[in-house]
Amino acid sequence: MDNGATPARTAPAAVIVAIDGPSGTGKSSTSKAVAAQLGLSYLDTGAQYRAMTWWMITNGVDVSDAAAVATAAGKPVLVSGTDPAGPTIIVDGADAAGPIRTQEVTSKVSAVSAVPEVRTVVTGLQRSIAAAAGKGIVVEGRDIGTTVLPDADVKIFLTASPEARAARRSGELKGKEATDVAATKDALVKRDAADSGRKTSPLAKAADAVEVDTTDLTLQQVIECVVTLVEEKRAAK
């Protein structure tokens, strides 16, 4: 008997879920759905790097100048909403959810996110958000399982063929920013190379991550796969 020294565990145990992988593998859709289904918080770390990039562009910082980016890294105030039904990103008090998705930001985010000082600031923010998630959280990104949250309870690495990823990403782009699949594929491959090759926290699969190839799976199948893995871990805690 513990004589009441240890409080009885109630409800499902809190779990930290890291979902990594390159663009177009279904990370965001899967992560939000899994978080909503399991009653967990949700964090899109890519949105934070996009927000940092948008702030740099808006404030006249030359994103090709790593020293300038490093100097400015601590200036913007980023606030991430963690409701999977309506995640938000606020920069210096302004809603940045729309502006961070422009092609200009997309083309420059790899350069900004490669700067060590930027990663230090954003990684610290991500860790504090995860630590404050009382019921647990699904965190999606590119270095969550390897660098940000290496002790995450569940680590998933989503992959898909470049063709499948390009087709999905092209379908997400709207209006004048919609491009043909071939151009989108080229852009994805270049970004993969940049993110995988950077010195600080490169895009990589954690040694203990479960790899899920989503090329021939429906979104629902991917969600069910991840939910099963998380429920198994939560039951064992």
C-alpha cells in the first residue's frame, strides 16, 4: 500500500507524440486528427519556423544573411495555439496563420530554420509548450523525435514517394500559387536536401521511430495506424 502518498492515476496517461517527416507526407492532417481523436494538444512546429521567416521578411531582414537572421532571432514573440480543431500562430500580437503560407515564405523557410540561433529559440518554445500540455500533445515537425523531444513516448516518421508528396502538395496550393506537379516535386526535393543537409538538427528519422510509408495509404489508414500506436503506449504507461 502506498498510504495515499502516490495519487491514483485517473483517465488516460498523458503522452507526448512526435511525428516527423518531409513535406507532403500527411503530417499535419494526421497529427491534427490523431490529437483530436485522443484528446491531446497539437503543435505544428513548421508553422513556428514559417512565422519566424515571415517576421524576418516583413521586418526587412536579409534571410540569406545568417548573421543578420541570428541577431534578430530573439526579437519576434511567437504564440502557438494548440487546439487541433483550430491551431493558431500569433506573431507580435498579430494573426499570422495566412501570411506564413505564401510561396515567398515557403521558399525561404529552410534558410531561416537552418540558423542555429533560430533553432535554439524555437526549440525552447516547443519544449515549453510540450511540458505544459497536461493531457499530452502531438508535435509535428522535422527534428522532434531526434532533437526537440528525444524522450517522446511515441515517435513516428512519415514518408511517401516524391511523386505522391508533390501531388498532395499541389492539391493544397490555391489560385495563382498553384503550380504543376513537376515543379512542386522539384521544390520538395530541393527543400528535403536543404533540411536533411543542415548542420543543426537536420531532418532525420530517430533510431526508435516507427516509419510509416503513406504513399499508398489513405489519410484514414494513416490516422488509424498512428492512433493504435499511441493507444498501445498509453495503455502501457
